Amino acid sequence: MLLSRVAEHLYWGSRYLERAEDTARVVRSFTEVLLDLPAGVATSWEPLLAIVGSRDAFDAHHAAVTERDIVRFLVADSGNPGSVVSSIAQARENLRTTREVLPREGWQAVNDLYLFSGREPEAGVDRRSRSRFLSRVIDECRQLDGVLSGCMLRDEAYSMWRLGEAIERADMTTRVLGVRAAALLSATGSAADYDDVQWMGVLRSVSGLQMYQRSTRGPIDGAEVVRFLVLEPDFPRSVKACVGRMREALSHLPRPHLTTSALDELDALVASVPAVADDGALLDDAMDEVQVALGQLHDVVYATFVAAE
């Protein structure tokens, strides 16, 4: 039986690492999109704050909205608990007390990532070194995922890790869709120029461009991108695939029946998205509902596996 303390630290450790990886990927892909667009196209970095849900926290400490300030806030600001550097530090702190259930190589990977990210966090802010810094964060998070997949016992600890990872991943995918995809679906006139480049940026935000092209074998279409990122069961970062991993993880944990209702409600909401996939405002509302359902599932998970003991 997994101790509630260990379950909590594994759950949050996996969520924080997934958050760091996802935020790094979103910032990197947004940078690439702006570099691909013509110099005369008006651009704004504010959508990044909307994606991670930290606009109020940013405004509380910044008078101006500039690229450098936003990227520093999201990547290198230790005062922002959702930044890449802070998320990695919080993941390490959580996992430091669970080394009895983590493979030794897994802990070493977490510690190496922590040391790297804290050594020169400003490298993730400067455009000249940003991609290299963020790519290393992403690669080392993937390395840890590979270590755990290849070395960790398929026990309750592993299921708790995968559960936290899937919830965090689904949350970020819905945020990308609710902000960037919804804005593109609503764009008209000159705002709709360079759609292909911007939809490619949406897919790159979740490392989905190549797999989308393999799956559809056609031109990039906004509604089809939304369908792919919401409903494609064989793409591991789609919302549906994440819900499937949540169900699998919960089935290997004690008292899975206590979480069934919240999980079924989330599944039903995800299944309802295709009807609104061609309307930006409705997509935004649908993603908000899915995020609320994810929050409710989180509450049930906490009550069942952490607070119950």
C-alpha cells in the first residue's frame, strides 16, 4: 500500500515536471512562429500569459508587456511558481523524499535537470540561447520519462506518477486550444493571414506537427487540428489519450470506483468538443469546461489517495 505522503509527492513531482516541459515547449514554439512570420506582421507575447493562466501575477510586478519580461517571467523567474525554473525546483523537492520508490537513475535525471536550469536561467530568456536552453529542458524531461518507463515497477507509485502527468498534460493541451486555437478560428481578414504558419505553431506547442501530418496526410486545417488534439486516441498528448491514461492509472490504484464519476464526466465533455471545433468562442468555452472537470478530478484524486489516510 502506497503511503499518502509518498502518493502526494509523486503526484506533484510528476505534475511539476510535466508543467516545466510543457511551458518550455509552448515558449519555444511561440518564438519559432514569430520568427517565421514576416517582419511587418503585428505580434504580441500576451497569449503566452493567457495559456499558462498567470496574467494577474505578471501584471502585479510588471508595468509593461514586453517579450523579454514575459519570457523571463515564464522561464526564469524564481518568484513565479509556474515558471520553468520554479516548476523544476518544486519537482525536485517533491521527489527528494520519494527516492525509495524511484529508480536511482530517475532521481539523478531530476537532480541534473535542476542543476542545469538553476545555473544559467537567463539563457532561457535571451533569443540567441533560448531555443537551446528550452530544448535541453524538454529533452531531459523526456529522458526521465524514458528512465521511469524502462526501469520503474508497475506498482501504485508508478500509477500515481502517470496519473499526475496525464492530468497536467491534458490541462496544458486544453489551454493551448482554448487560447491559440480559439483565436485562430475566430480570426478574420488580415488577422487570418499566415494561418498555416500559426496552426503549425499550435501543433508544435504539443510536439504534434509531424504526427498530425502522418495522421491526416492533407493540408493543415484548423478544425482538423482541433479534432486531432482533442480526440486522436493514438496521439499521446491529445486530451482523449490523456483521459485514457488517467483511467488506466486509476484502475491500478485502490478504490478506483470513487473516481469513476468525475472521470466519466470529463470523458463526456471531451467527447462533446467536435460539435464546436469550427467556432473559436465555443471552443474556448468548451476548453474552460474541460479544465473545470480536470480540476474536479484533481479534487477527487486528492480526497481519495492523499487526504483519506
